[in-house]
Amino acid sequence: MPSPQPKRQKRNPVQWVPSEERARRDRVGYVRKGSHMLVTTKDMLLKAQEGHYAVGAFNVENLEFVMAVIAAAEERHSPVIMQTTPGTVKYASLDYFAAMCKVAAEAASVPVAIHLDHGDGFDRCIQAMHAGYTSVMIDGSHVAFEDNIALTASVTKVAAPIGIPVEAELGKVGGKEDDGPAVAGENPYTDPDQAEEFVARTGCTSLAVGVGTAHGVYKGTPHIEQGVLKAIRSRLDIPLVLHGTSGVPDDQVAEAIANGICKVNYATELRQAFTRGYMAYMAENPDCFDPKKPSRPGMAEIQAVVASHMDNLGSSNRA
């Protein structure tokens, strides 16, 4: 009696991709991980630099933020960076947020990067890489220049061999970032000479610069010092990053992009937008106890804000 033949394992069918879609993916730096449109920020920002536009980096606080930001990116056909601060990952964890963003990237038709914003130490950055983040920031702006160099270089030394880009910060972005300490009374501007030395000695792939913006809610009209930005741009060829952009007038942001900014961060505006939509629904429906119902208008508010910023950044229709 012949021995039974082993059963063949079913293979996942090869997904056919039209030639025009393959060409589009080549243009945006598509990295195939299963069916993900998951990329690092390095290629994404270099393409923005070459194309004279910026990519929005939007802080996501929970599942609803992730869904709303991705919906806006799909609507505008824009590359997008979703990022989390240490305060956010303390609320849940790096693994939770990485998993949510990866699921979003799996279904996305636009390039998606997952970024650690304001990494508060070497260990946090390494943990983010292990969790699946495709980009990290190490924030040594609160320590002395030489200490900032040493801290940043320690992260790039680990990240570079595995292809993870590292954003650093030099200078003081004012205000209060997340649950970190407030920054006030210090020179808010990045020194162009120091910036050149800093990048050369650390190997960071992008640099957040102090040009007059601040984290949190502005009490007056913010002002970006474009002259400082131009001076920094003249010394560096890596992408520059603008923090504390919530509340900055669109025309100032557009001018900053023309002067070399390639990544623009938004956090406070998204929090305000979600809360506005959520609370408006609850005001009209005070007996509601299903959190999904007020969350939907909150998500719609976020989507509208993100889509508007993508238009101003010039990233719409770049995916």
C-alpha cells in the first residue's frame, strides 16, 4: 500500500500590482513588508527636500487619532508620519502604538512612517526600534552641547546599521512638550555654526531646530525667525524639522518650507480638534454612554485639520 502523500501547504496568492502602481511606489520609496506601505522617514524626508514640500508628523494619542490621521492621508494622497511622545507611550506602551500604526499601514495606499517624538533617553529609543518604530528622535536639547552630541551619537551608532533614521534637536523649542519640563527664558534659536558641527559629529539624519516656535498653546501670535532658518539651511544638507507648529499661521509655515523645513510637527491642534468634536456631541447628547458615538465627530475634526495642513505643507498628491 503506497504511503500517503504529504499535504501541500497553501500558499498566499501573489498579489498583482499594475505597472502604474509599481511606478508610484518607486517614487515614494515604498518598502514592502507583507502588504505594508511602511517606510522610514529618511527616504520620505529626502524626497520632500528634493520636491520642496514638507511631510506632516502628527502625534497620535489613541486608536481614534490613528484612524483619523490615516483617513486624512488617504483623502489627500499624502505621505504621513504618525508619532508618539514618551508621555503617550507611558499611557499605553510602545508596543500598543506600534501595533496600531502597523495595522493602519497594512491597509494604507500611501507611505506611512512610525516615529518616536522627543525620545527621552537612549533606552527609550532602543525600545522603540525593537517595538517596530521606523524612525526615532533623541532629544538632548535640555543638556549641554557636548552631552547632546554624546547622547545623540550613542543612538545613531545603534540605529544606522539597521537602517533607522535618527532625528535630533539643537536649540530650544519653547513651551512645554507633553509632560516634560517647560522651557522659558533661554535663547530659543539654534546656532548655525553649532548645527554644522553637531550634525558632522553625531550622524543624525534630520535636525529639529529652534527658530522661535514653542510647544503647547500660544498666548500671542507666533513668529518664525526665517533669517535664522536660512542661515542653518546654508550650513546643512540634511532635512530640517519644525516643532511647536500648532497655532503657527499657514503663511509662516509655507515660508519655512521654502527655507528648508521638510518635516512639520502637529500635536496640540489634534488634541483640541478631537476634544472639540467629542464635547460638542456630548453637549447635544448628555445621556450618551457609548464612547464610539462622540468619538466619530472627534475623528472628523482631526481629519479635517490634518487634511488642511497637508495641503499647506504641499504633501497632498505626493503619494
